Amino acid sequence: MNCVKVTLPGDGVQQICGTHQHYTTPGAVRGISLEKTLKKREKLELQSFHVSTVMMNWKSGCRFPVVPQISYLTVALANVKALTALHMNCVNRMLENASQLYQGVVLQKTGGEESLFAVSKNDVTIVLPVLNEEAGVSVVIDELLENGYSKILVVDGYSTDLTVQAARQKGVTVIEQHGKGKTGAIQTAVEYVKTPYMLIMDGDHTYDPANIERFLTHVNSYDQIIGTRNKGKISWIHRFGNHMISGLFNALFDTFISDVCSGMYLLNSKSARELIFRTTGFSVEVEVLAQMAMNGKVTEVPIHYRKRIGEPKLSTVTHGFDILKTILGLATHYNPVFVFSLVAASAGVPGVVILAWVLWQLGAFGVSHILIGLAAGMLLLFSAVAIVVATVALLLKRIQIRLERLLRNKLVQV
């Protein structure tokens, strides 16, 4: 049994005996492996900070004990525990130093503002399309400023109340839109915004500026991010309509968005400048999402939805039909075969009615209408063929969309 006296920082001189052989070169000294200790701490890697943290660790007094070369040395159990605790303490110090160094780099890059997001708040312009929102716009602007968003653009649709004055008193930029409806406001904002990203939200207090941070985490990977509203403040008829509209949109454009009618969404400014606007009303959200889904990448994040300040301007039925008409119009533009085949498939409805009448006449009165029955059968056959064609067209369009997305991703990687 060989023994050696080892000086441990903080523990004085200890005698360690054993038979385990350390393979070292003559006259060399050997320390405990830092890499093994790091693996035990969930394989944390500090390689990128190695050079910068060496001097910090040395100054902080973290010294690893060394054991001279001895053959057949086995560390006693109590001393192993002491050594492990010592090394874990040193590892913790190194982790703290690395963390401080990383924070220093982050603060240097963000100009002294600590950030956990992919972009800073100065890279995003908050766009507020407004029309007679005197009561709510000032509250929304105050909340945006409190959350650290200084680049705010109010696009006014020629309000007749004090909306413009209320916004300008807050020191934000106010411009008047060109074009009709909310579409004109969005188009005006796209032409005016100079930052890499723009976030559009209504100025009626329904959307919470505190949720904008959820968008900033994912901006580098997507062209559009939709804010999916919680259903607590939405009436059941609006929830039902939104569910139906979202389902139809997802089926036509091969997406998985649960709230296509949301009025809060973030756009990549470069991608937004390539949009072609055809609608003029509040269905602009659907038009923007359709083009982004066809030509880019879209996703969604959950947001809070609040009660608006002021009187509502939208009619549930009228707005719902406008959105459905917009979706069908976009589907006709991007996949006309599917739409026309779907219309042709509607011939099956009168076919079913006529055939039911023929069978009722035959069963109740014994009167046969062979020619009319054949006509009803032809309508049903025509409808079945149209349904098959529409299904094939939809599947082919989905394959095309997925191939285009795959090619875009490959080109980006190259």
C-alpha cells in the first residue's frame, strides 16, 4: 500500500493511500478530469468560453488539487467525497464565470439591454390600423410604450373623431392610408415600414401588447406568425364561424392554423412587400395568410384576447360571408380545378332529390318515371366524377405546395 500526502485547498494536508495506478510521464503531475465532471453535470459545454474563463477562474482562486505520480494509488471513500465536492465547487465557479462572460457579450450586442429574443424590439414596427378609435388607441399606445416598443405607426382610415389627435399626443407617427378599408391601411403600412419586421394589431384594446414577446422568439424562422386568440372573450357564434372558416382554409392551403381571422400577426417586411392585395375589407388577414402560406412559412402563437374599448364596427354575418367569399376567391386563383370541380359536384344535390321523388312515386302509387330516374342517375354520376376530380386536384396542389416549401428550405440552407 502506497501513501502520499496531498495538500487540498481549504482542507489542509491529507494522507491518501491506495493501489490504483495513474499513467503519467515521469515528473509530471495529474489533476482530476474537468471533462468527466462536466459530463456528470448534464454534459454542459464551456468550450466556447474556455480561453476567456481561464484567467477568471485563476483570479477567483479555483485551483484543482494535483497528485504526484504514484503507482497503485486508490483514493479512500471519504477523500473521494471531499475531492468531488471540491471539484463541483470549482465547476460551479466556472459556470458562473462563463455565464457572466456570455451575458457581457449579449449586453454588448444589444446595446446594454438584456434580450432573450431572436431580434430586439427596435427591429419591429408596431402597426395600428385605426378608424374612429379615439377611446382605445391612446390606451394601446401607452401599453406599447410601457412594454418597450418605441417604433409605433398609426395608420388612420380618415377618422371623423379625435383618433388622430389622441395618437399624436403620445408622440407616435401617424399617417393617413390610401386605398379602401383595412386592406388599404395594411398596404400603406407595408410601403412605409423600414424595420425588418412589422407587427399588425388592432387599436381597439382587444390585443395585449405584452404578448408581442411571444412573436419575437420565432421571427427568424417564419414569414408570418399568427396570434391565436384565447376563446374566453369570443362569443360562441364567432367561435363556430372561425372554426368553420379556419377548417376550410386549412383544407385548401394545406396549413394548420387555428385562428385565420386573428387581427394580430407579425410579418417579415421583405416578404410583406411581395404581397398582392385584391380585397378591400377586413378579410385582408385571410388574403395575407394565403399568400404567405403559398410562398413562405407560417406558424402561430397563443395570445390573450380582451374586450374592446368602444362600439364594435363589424357585422357577424356580413363579415363571415366576406371572409368565405375571399377564401373561395383565393382558392379559385390558386387551385381553379378544385373549385370548379366542387361546384360541379353540387349537381348531386338535385340528383338525390329527383331520385328520391321517383322512388316515392314508384312505391306509393306504382308509377314509374324511367327517364326522370335515368336523368337523376346521370346527375349523381356526374357529381361523383366531379368529387373525384376535386379530390385529386386538392391532393396535387398540396403536393405542389410541399415540394415548393422543401425547395425553398433547401435553397435557404445552400
